[in-house]
Amino acid sequence: MPRHGVTPVLGLFLLALLVSCDLSSGNTGPVQIAWRYPLSGSEAGWIGIPAVSGNLVIAEMGPWLRALDLSTGHLVWQTRLSSGLHIGARNVAIAGGRAFVAGADSVYAVDATSGQRLWAFLPDAQGALCQITADSTTVYVGTRSHRVYALSADSGQVRWSVDIGPAWTNPGVVNGIAEAGDTLYVTGLEYLNPSGGFRTAQVIAMTRVSGSELWRYTGPDSANGTNNAASLSGDLLLVADIYGHSFFAVNRFTGMQAWRVPTSGLGPIQAPVVSGTTLFVGGEDNFAYSNNVQTGSARWKVDVGGSIDYVALCGRVLLANDLELRVLDTARGADLQTLLTGVGEDYPTSAFAVRGAQAFVVGNAGAYGLSCPS
């Protein structure tokens, strides 16, 4: 729910369920809503991370994986992957002409052009909490059993699997995997007591070919963690830490912490996004941050008035989802515009998918194409 407590009336949109609408004439400000794809209640409200594949944007919409034309919002294909209400995936990963999701039950592969279902794999435990990644030959998935699977992109067969915490006596989870060159970077969360009230981050580098561990970073205390996958910038991994009230950087070749920036309250759930030497990140403490990538030193910090789940660079502006769509100036953090406020209209729920000056976001009653200043 948006902070204003207003619930959009979904029924008004049902008659136009498969019709996208051009809304650009009603916009003022640097970002325009280019189109809207209406969603019913069971299809709306995804909180995951969509992906762009060519001119398509692919996202979970309830039990459906759907591909929309990023420029027009027209439905290109849809594939039902769940017999329930939702697939439950953290993200969509694209590689080699395929789209992959790890849902509440299975890992799925579909053809990214046609939506044809290719295969499904049932891991030993749920992979829906993990931000997965893939390349042209392999998809990498983490589970609630703190295991990393490398699956054949062609067939879903297991190439290898590794438990990142074989000696752990309490629960743990793999919540993100990033890749660069011949190395995977796994972010995990180790519970230090049965309830998870005490927890610590695990960041692990492993070989892509076999899952052999290269190094491991463990958080500094019992009140920290990781969220989603790390982002990469040069020799650094950038990691979100909601529980440790911070975001931090680890050298991806040595595993040594380079810096850690405290937030004013709960930290981010999404790793920082980067442009050149500058990072941008949104915290659950209501603040958007911009810092130097190499040193972590602050450029600006702005209170947007609500907890920020996701940010993205689109054209010349920064988009932020705090259950409103905020448009911020990248140079100073100035609030340029607010869209989808939840007051008499929809509000955003998902992360952004971006291609240049075009963006996409799922909301509580529709999915939206955005046009940003280039």
C-alpha cells in the first residue's frame, strides 16, 4: 500500500486488460508515461526485477511471464508458469535468447522471442529469494538451502551444485549471484541463531566452471547481511545491507572490504547502480544516496519521504521507487517530479528495467513504459 493509504480501484481496468494505452499527453515534467498495460489484481503488484531483451521487456505478472514491446506496451507473448496466483520470482535473467526465472517451486526457461516453455527444474529448496544470473550456456540459481546450482541453459540439467554453508547449524539463504569473466560472486545470508535475529553477510567468489571457492568475505558482526545480487564496478563488488544499516564495497579479487557507508536507518535492498565514478542507491531509511564508487565518500544525500526499494538511471535522471515514482536530478538529488503517487492513481511495486532513455515498471494496477530525458 502507498503511504497515503489509498487503494486503487482495480475493477475499472479489467475491461481493457490486454490493451495498452498511450498516456503521454497527460504528463508534465522530464519523465513521461509513454504507455500503460492494465493488470488485474492477481496479475499486479510484482516486487521483482524485470529485464530487457532487445525491444522486449519481460516481467512476471501473476502466474504469467509476459513480454511487452518496450516502445508501445503491446503484448508480444505470454506463458503461464504457475498454477497458483504468482510465479514468485525475484528477477528475470536473460542470456542466449532465453529468459530464466526461479519461482516459488521450480526454475524455468522460456524462449525470449516466442515465450515457448523450454524446461523446468525442481531444486532441493526454493530459489525464489535469489536474484539469479545466466550466460549463454548456464543459469546460476541460489536456494533457501544455501546451495548454488549451475544448470544447463539448454536442458536444465545440473552441471554442478555447491553448498556455501555445509557447516552452518542454523538456516541460511543465497540471495544473489553476479558474474564477471570466469568468476561468480555469490551473496548470502547466514543465520547465527534459529530465528535469524542474529545474522551475518557472506560474499563468496567461486569459479564459474566448477563452483570452487576462491575467497570469502564474512560480515563484521551479528547484525548485518546482504540483499539481492551485488553490482560490479571495476575491481569492486557493491553490496546492499538492509540489516546492517549500510551499503559496502568488497574488492572482487581479494575479498577485502574497501569501504562501508552507514545509512540513517534501514539500508538498501538493491545494490547500488553506477555511472562512471559515481554510485546511486536508495535506502529503506527514506534517503537516496550518491557516493564516489572507489572511496564511498558522499556526493549528496536526499530524504524523499518514503522507503526506497529500487533506483535506476534512465537517460539523464535517477528513478526511485518509494511506492511513488520519484524523478531525481543526478547532480544534486533535487526532486524533479513525482508520478504514480497512489492518490487516485496507481503506484509502482517492482524494480525498473531500462534501455537508454526508456524504462519499465510494474505497479499495483498496471505496467508502465516510461520515457526519460536523453
